[in-house]
Amino acid sequence: MNQSNGALKDILRKEGLRYTNQRQSIWDEIRSNHDHRDAEDIYISIRNNGVNVSRATVYRTIDVLVKNRFVRKMDLGEGRFRYEPRLDDKHHDHMVCEETGDIIEYFNQELEDLQEKIANEFGYTVVRHVHQLFVKPLKK
Amino acid sequence: MNQSNGALKDILRKEGLRYTNQRQSIWDEIRSNHDHRDAEDIYISIRNNGVNVSRATVYRTIDVLVKNRFVRKMDLGEGRFRYEPRLDDKHHDHMVCEETGDIIEYFNQELEDLQEKIANEFGYTVVRHVHQLFVKPLKK
DNA sequence: GTTGTTGCAAATACTTTGCAACTAT
DNA sequence: ATAGTTGCAAAGTATTTGCAACAAC
């Protein structure tokens, strides 16, 4: 239950960091929707809510949230990172529609198992993986 | 056989571009080894060979090579791109050992099929994909 | 009161671009 | 001759960092 409101204070304490309005606002903003937004989007949204933060603080706070698994940082090859809240912390990968930009989340156990099997064949075990499908709609 | 020497002239002609020493040197350098190097590595190697090129020309030429499938551009989440020659143009994905930095190439048809199946389930077909395994050695 | 945090602006890292000099055709 | 190419330096983009003012404890 790392996503409850009070939990932010817990990780800050654990990290020896102070609880501040900026940190709460940033986590609140990221939590507030499940989109896959970049740092600038998040920064702008917070400011539009009338809260004053700087980009520097957004980046610094996101680092803490990522480290503590409150937020997932992803790289879709766009030259910047996107972030999503890990509200239930269920692993999933992403499918990006190249026509609409829609991002679909999926999870497939068979795929997870197959990845491990492939790594094993080369004498390794998987620590983490990146799996992204860039897709287009099937014609009906 | 897009990798033969003369083929560079062909794609340049096709693109309406001129054949220059710089372009040849850059393609030669990338072709010369199968490493997964970044633009700076490639630039430095060419200069160490005594050929004068600029970074700008390296980047501009790589774009043409990528567009014409002579070179594959990949993003391992390091904040810069790496490039590899597509000498036989066989598709493969990459496994990166987090302990040694080694990059292993692999191909698994089952994985390819499974990806398409997953996309189909959501009403899509796969245009391209990114699959990267970050691994560590299995204990013996 | 002390120590960590913030915002700003400057720095960084990689890549792209404008432009005048240069070169392939 | 002329139109494309090059190298340089400046600009661009996303992110990080130094530091003085400020806020949490």
C-alpha cells in the first residue's frame, strides 16, 4: 500500500528527507491520473493548480518517487522520460499506437516466462526488461 | 545485399545526395565492426584513422544510413543512441549484462509470434518493437 | 537555530541547425 | 558553373547542479 497518502511521509522519513508541500504536490499530481506524462507535463499541471514549484524540484522529487517505487519511469525512445504512478504496482508493458499515440498497458505471463528462458539459454537471468510494441489498428 | 561497398553510392543516388569521402568513411567505420557504438565513438574512431570529419556530418550521415537500413539505431535508455551495421539485416533484439556491459544479440521466433498475438488481442498489429533484457550472469 | 530544501540560472550531454566556405558533378 | 556538402559554432532539448534565500524540524 505504498500509494496511500500518508505513505509519502514514510518514504521521506526512510530516506532522511523532509516533508514539504512541493513534494506532496508532485506526488499528488502524478497520482491524480494514470497517463504517461513527461516531467514538463507534470510541472505545468502543478502550476496550473496554482502551486508554485520549480522544474528542478519536480525532477528531484520524481527521482525519490522512482527510487521508492511510487512512480515508474519509462523511455519510449522519444528523447525524454515519461512517468506513471505505480498505484497497484502490477507489472505491465506498453503498446503504443503509432496512429493515435494511445498507450495500452498489457501483461502476459507467457512473455515473462519466455524472456527468462531466453536469458537462461545465454547463461543469464533477467533483472529487468523493456518491452514495447509500436502498433497500428487491425483493419476490420 | 545493401552492405556491399558500391551500395552506398546507390542509396545516395536514390536519395539525390552526392557521394563524398566523409560519407564513405562514416559508413566504412560503422561497417568495420559489429559493436554497438554511439555517435561519439564512431566520430573518434574515424578521426583516429586520420580522416577529417565533423560530428555534424557524422550525425547527418547516420540519419541517411538509418533511413536506408544500412544502420540500426538503438536506444538502451542511456540518454544517447547506439548504432550497429545491418550487414545481414537479420532481426534481433538485445540483452545487456548489467555487470559487464556486454551486449548479446538474440532472436526468438516464439517471442515474435507472441508479440503479434498480444497486439492482436487489443485490435492491433505490430509495426515494430523494442525488446531489451537487462540481465546478470546465472550462478553456476 | 540548524540543517535540509527550494528556485533560479548556469551547466551538462547529446543532437540539430544556420551559414559561409568548399567540393562533386 | 552551380547546387549540394562540410565544418564550425550556436541553438535546441531534456535534465542536472551550485548556491543563496528559505522553510521544516
